[in-house]
Amino acid sequence: MSTRDRVGQLLRALRRSAAEAGCTVAVSHSTTTAWASATFVGAQHRVFVRGNAWTWLADLPAAELPLHGCFVASCDVESAIGGAVLTMLILEE
């Protein structure tokens, strides 16, 4: 799957997760950085989230996001002006 397709899949999964939690958010992708270890390949994504969704954001690091062919290895949430920045490590299965 291309990086563009992977980013689209991630953004859709985040929007769906927020909606299921009753939150309306605007999600936009900012950067992707390739990532690899001896056993895994993937990418680190930084995503900006706007909206009143602090409860959802607080629970997001432990949430299961359905992503085809990959999984969320880590998710850090940082407060930012106008919303939050997610730093997510997505690894290929």
C-alpha cells in the first residue's frame, strides 16, 4: 500500500473512531517519516486534530484502530494551539 493510501486509511480510521465516541473533529495530516527496526517496517505520522474531543484523545493511545495490513504501535497526544497533535507509529503486519 502506498504512503498516500496508508495516510488516507489512518485519517478515515481516526474520524470514524472520534464519531463513534460522539466527537466531531477535523483531522489533517502533516508529516510522514519512514521508520524501521530489525523486525518491523512502517512510518511515523504526525496528525493535527481540531475539535472538542479531549476525552476521546485521552483514550486514543489505548484504542484499537482498524487498519488494513498494519497496526498502531504507539500513539502520543500533545496539546497544541487550536487542538492536538498526534504522533503515531504505524507498522506493517
